[in-house]
Amino acid sequence: MKVPLVLVVDDDIGTTRFLVTLLEDHGYEVAGACSGAEADARIAERVPDLLLLDLHLGDMDAATFLRRARRRGYDLPFVCISGQGDERTAVEMMKLGALEYLLKDTELWQRIPVVVEEGLAQIEVTRNRVVSEKERRRLEAELIEVCERERRSIGHDLHDGLGQRLSAMALVAYALSEQLKTKDPGLGATARQLFDIAKGLSNDLRDAIGETRRLARRLSPVSLETDGLTSALQALADNVNGDGVLNVFVVATERVHFFDPSAANHLYEIAREALNNAVNHSHGSRVSLSLRRRGADLELTITDDGIGIYPTPAIQPGMGIRVMDFRARLIGAKLEVLESPHGGTTVLCTLPLPP
């Protein structure tokens, strides 16, 4: 098991040596530094698990040292040690993230080992929580991607497999009905019955083909061709218009040539969820939908003229908004739900474009 490294940073060489020896006697790996510059060199060699940081160093104060370290990418857990009991200074250091604020008094040698042990335990708990959260988000992203991939596969199978077979059966049924028209009139009622059955079967198969294609489009709405996302958004708007609840106006659609199927499908699902929210909650009459480039970003915007459903501190966002936000984060985009200038709600998804 790796022994934690504690870095003692104090401009008083006697205090530094005392704390280094004390903590080494308690089984820790300890390094010392008597200035901010020396501490920088130590951190460059190995990032410590915990800092014991004097409030005033020889070349800078503790706050300056911490801010400079964070600009360099080091977020260092620390315990502040000071020779003064200024309450305002203590509050400032706690705001900067200090685990504890200790005074250089006669009890310091007793308190330091306990504070270091508790601080390292707290750091370990925090690190494990962060790792667990990252792992959870990774698994969620993988699960979403697997579901999306399986859904697209089912959609393609419906369109290319079952749809093609139904089309072939419809052609056979239609050909049979046409042949029965020319058969010997002597067949009489039997021929007419067979003709009606074949014709009815042909019509039923055509309906089944249409339903299969609609299902395929819903399961795999964004096809792989260049304008797949643009075409899918236009089709989505047409479908909502066909329901007669809202008028969807496609203000601008820009053809995007770099998308992989996963990113395109997530943008499409965000647009569909936003339109679904507008239909069910906005009480408006029209929605505008746009996909356009703005500088180095791609913006997907859905704006309605309804009563507004944008979240406020008193109104928590619903499941639909949370799902849209999750989809946006999966592809590195930012989702905002805003109040429109003239009333209603705007859903804005901003995706940085690759170079």
C-alpha cells in the first residue's frame, strides 16, 4: 500500500524540521520546503497527498501560493498553520479549501498527527466518491450508447428486413388479384371471393409496410447519409405539424458533415423531447426550430410562444429536461432552458464543432 506523502511548507527551518521528524515518527513519508519556490520544485517531483502550509512564506503568502498552484493544475488539499489567531484570516483560508486552521502553540505537536490522519482519511473518502461518480457516469453513458445502437439496429432491420418481405408479399398478392380478374368466368363466386381476399391482403400489407416504415423511422430517425440530421429534423417538424396541435416552423437548418450517428441521434432526441414538452406543456400555438453554426459552435434551438416551462430556483426541472441535459453532456454539448424574450421557452443546445 502506498504511503501518503505530506509536504511541510514553512519559512522557519526549525519548525519545518520539527514537523518532518514528528510525522516521520508516525509512519508518514514527509518532505519539507522553506519557501514557495522550493515547494513548487517538490510538487513538480511528486504531488503530495497533503500540505501543511504556513500562512506566511519567505517569498509569498499561502493564498498566493495556492492560487498559483491551481492555475498550474494542482488542486492541493492543505492544512494551514499560522502564528497568529486572526479569525478573518482563518475564514479566508477555509474558503480557499483548508481542511483545518492550526496555531503554532504548545499543543501543536499533539494536534498535528491527529489532524494529518483525519485529513488524509477525508481526502481518501472524497477521492473514492469522485472515482465512483465518474464510473457511474461512464457506465450510464455506455448504457445509453448500447441502447441507442440497439435501437438503430432494430430500425434498420425493420426497414431492410421485414419491410422488404412485406413489400414482396404485397406484390404477390396484387399480382394474384390481377390474375383472378382474367380467369374463366365459370369460376363464379369462388373467383370473386379469391379476388376480394387477394385485394384485401394487398391493401393490408401496404398498411403494414407503412407502419413498419414509421416504426423504423422512429427507432432510427437519423440516417447515415450526409444530410441525415437535417432531413430528420425536417421530418420531425412535419410529423408534429401533422398532429395539428402546434405549428412548427423550421427557421434554419444547416447541413453538418462531421457527425457520427451517436452525436446526431442525441441532438435529434433533444429536439424531439423539446418539441414534446412544447406540445404537452407550453399551451402555445407555434414553435420555431433551427440548426445553425455560430462561430466555432453548432446551435440547436427550439423556441415556443407558450406560457414558459423554464426552471427557476423554486421549480425543479422535469425528467424531460434532465434527460436532454444528460444527452447534451454525453456529446460534450451545453443545454440551456431559457425564458424567451416575448414569452414562452427556448431550449438551446450548443455543441463545440471539431476543428
